Amino acid sequence: MKRVAITGAGTINALGHSVPETLSAMAEGRCGIGPLKFRDVERLQVQIGAQVQGYVEEDHWSRQQIALYDRFTQFALIAAAQAVDQSGLSIDGELADRAGVILGTSGGGLSTQDENFRVVYEEGKNRVHPFVVPRLMANAATSHVSMIHGLRGPSYAVSTACASSNHAMGQAFQMVRSGAAPVMLTGGSEAMLCFGGVKAWEGLRVMSRDACRPFCATRNGMVQGEGAAVYVFEDWDHAMARRAEILAEVAGFAMTSDASDIVMPSQDGASRAMAGALADAGLAHEEVGYINAHGTGTAANDRTECAAIAQVFGDHAARLMASSTKAMHGHCIGGTGAIELLACILALRDDVVAPTIGHQKADPECPLDVVPNEARDARVDVALSNAFAFGGLNAVLALRRV
Amino acid sequence: MSQSVKDRIIRIMAEQAVLEPGDVTPEHSLEDLGIDSIGLVEAIFSIEEEFDVEVPFNANTPQDSSFDISSVAAIIGAVEGLIAARAA
């Protein structure tokens, strides 16, 4: 079994258009949530979200590229380019034949669907652009990343709602660890902040109309975000041999299914995933200093997640830090686990634990150190990143300090 | 009218080929312009939008199509035929 190094990271999300911008926003506890701006937003009851700001697609892409790239693909390509650039890898020859890309997404090209449903249903047109299918398919981002970077090995998309990115990164981790691939690009992307995307979530009655306040007694729901993060996962020895900078080690991964309810989370499924990731990494639970919680800000998730953490960590639950960065970058659905892994890197590499902002009042049902409102300087040796999806599909990654 | 159809089609083909309209002539084939099969499908979509016509074309069997795509001039002629058929 090989060790797995993270040698590159890239992102675009509501907190910034790069990893340094995003990490400094997390360290400052900045909130990326604001009024949504898109067509027909006035018909929504929920009018806030964490949109990527200052993004003009024409600044990044040609007309031909825009014809083919849905917003979720554009975000994935931007993040992947940053990650490959940071890694310093030249992907060619035999490496190109074996390296691949696995990305998570929940909605895929949802805004492409939204726009074209409007065209045929609302506007009554009988013709859509020929690239609607290649834009909307869930693997579009994966395929374009593979084409741009010449990744010719195992490549596919993973869709497990809010756990998509964690499942994707877990699969990439297993491929590098097993030796099936020396290098994998992995992470996730989501761009469903359009009228249809938010309207569908609104229907569930789990959305907040004012703010996302995970673990807070006054919390009243989740807030959607958008964006992507992509990493280079690399065989540790391969990375060392070329003297690459290693951001963190991916040490373990586990996935479980609640097999119980399509929307309500289960404590058992969550705790088995966390305990499984630690066992997979060969780590004791006392070694965990930080958990990037799923922490959606809904009544159901936060209560269940806290109970699961208490079950896995026992007395140590009171000593570790567990924050939800969704109060800053929103819930980026299929991309959220990838964006949240940045908070783990911030803790493991930069000794800064990202806060849970918007915290007003402790909830007795969430008796954790949620790092309220302000980031904290602390040395963290092991971090977990939780993702618990609708459908009861759970995926947890364990990361270790280099 | 005929001149206008020609200019509009040359503009569509030039956009697809990422060329200036002045660099596209009726004698050019799609291959000359570097327009591949998916580029052709996109160009046909643009033609349908521009002229409000239905172009009979299946990318699986382009050779069986009644819509002649052997050159820019052939496409212009075919579109003029579609416009005339619609007017009739």
C-alpha cells in the first residue's frame, strides 16, 4: 500500500477565486453569503446564497468553449488548472496513460437544463442548441479536465448528492493507495444557483431565509453555495522523488450507507463512517484535533452529527474542534466536500482552524467546540472531513499533517 | 435577398471556423475551413435560428442528406431552397 500526498489544490467559490484567497477568507471568518442575483430571483422565497463573485465567463473562455462548458465545468477547469500548476507535475508519457480524474457533482449542468427547459417550455421554441447534452451531463467536468490536462487513465464522475466530492476523493485516494494510478485529480464542482436549482431546494422547507448558523441554537436552515475545488492526489514516493511540496497526507477513507431514510440522517451511519475512516488510516480517535463537520445548519443534520461525534470520540469529543465552514461558503452540494477539505489543509499546514461563523447561542444538543465566530491558532495533527448526503450516503476522509 | 443569404451564411461559417467573414469564400469546403462534424451541427443550428428553417440533416448519415454540405456555396444554395420551399 502506498501513502497518498496532496501536492496541488485549486478552487473557485464565494470566498475567492483561488486557494490563498479562500484560506485567508476562512481565517478571517468572512461570509460569502449575500443576495442572489439571477433571472426570476424575485419569484423565490429564498433569495440568499453564496454565489461566486466577480466572475465573468468571457474573461476566462472563448465563445467556442462557453458553448461547451456549463458553469460547473468552468469552475472545475479553473480549480484543476490551479491544482496542476501548484503540483508542478508535467503529465505526459506513461504517467498520462495511468493518471486520471474523478470529480463529484450532484446537479451536473443544471443551469444548462434550466435555461433550455425555459426555451422549450416557457418560450415555446422547438429547437435547442446542439451542445445541450454534452454541457449538462454529470461527467462533462471530468471529461473536460481529462482532455485539457491529458489524463488518460481511470476517469469518471461521482454523484451522491452532498457527499459527491468526498466519495470522489475517497475513490481517488484508494486508486493512488492501491497503486492503480500514481496521480489522480479529484474533488468536485457544483453550480445550481439558478431559478430551478434554488426553487427545488425551497420545496424541501429546509432553507434559511437569513443566514446559515450551524450548531447554533437559533439556526433555521441551510444556505446554498456554488463552486469547485480540485486536488492532485499523488503517490507519496512519486511526490518525494520529484521533491514536490506536500500540502497534507490523505490517510484514510470510509463510506457507509444509512439504509434507512431518503432525507433524514442517521447517527449510526455517520458514526460508522467516522470510525471507519480512522480505522482505515490506522489512527486512534484521540489523535483527531479537528473535524470539518458536515454542519449544514439544519435541525436534523447538526443534532445527529453531534451525537455521532460523541458516540465515536467519547470524552475526546469535548477536546477536539469541530467547525462548519458552510456558514461562509454556503452548502456547495456536490462540490462542498472538496471546498471544505481546504479548511483541513488550513488546519494541518497553517495551524489555523476555520471558525463556524454566525454563531449566536450554544445549543445544548450540540455540545462541541465549534470554534465560534473567530478562527483559532492551534496545532492539528489529524483532521477529519465529514459529508453526509441525502439518501443516507456518508463519506469521511482522514487527513494527516506532513 | 440572395446576396443577403450568402452573406449571412458566410458570417455563420466564419464564426464557426473562427475566421473573419472576408476569409471565407463560397468555394471553401467545410474541411478547408477546419469545421468538424460537431462544428457542422452547431453551424446548422445557427442556420436554423437565423433563417427560421428546418434543415434536414442527420449527423449519422450526412451523405444521405438532401442538404448539400459539400461547400459553402452548396450550403447557400440549399438554404435558399429551404427558404423558397417555406415561402411556397
